[in-house]
Amino acid sequence: MPKRRPDHIPMRTCAICRQVRAKRSMTRLVRSADGTIAPDPTGKAPGRGTYVCDDPACREPHALAAGVQRALGAPFEAALLATEEKHAAT
């Protein structure tokens, strides 16, 4: 029997460019209870979260820091994201 409707694809908005994209193609950043901001590779960590797309313009340190700070209400250093993503890849 054929499906009646297509599979649901969760969509999220990038905190930097405000483009709506598929959730799985974006990086989630989470502000924990102690105020630190870290990448969330599982997508299930507790805390306030926001999403950033993989577009190079959105990964520029100045734009990234400003967008994440606006979305999460906490200071953020873009260099932190780059170093943690390198450690997660290895």
C-alpha cells in the first residue's frame, strides 16, 4: 500500500542568515545552565539551543559571534566552535 503523505522533514532557521533549512544539515549550539555555549552533535542536549547553517558566510567569526549572542543571550567566541568541531571530527 502506498504512503498517503511524504515523510516529515524537520526544518530550522539559521541564527545568522535566517534561511530555513533541514535540521540535519545544520549545527546546533546549546547554552547550558552554567552559561557556556557548546556545539551539540546529538541534537538532544538540555538547554537553550540555536542552529547555524554550514554556509561559509555564516561561519565568519564576527557574524557567528553576533548571531549566536543575539539568539542565546550569552557571550560567544567563534573560535570555540572551530576548535570543538575539529576535536569531534577526529
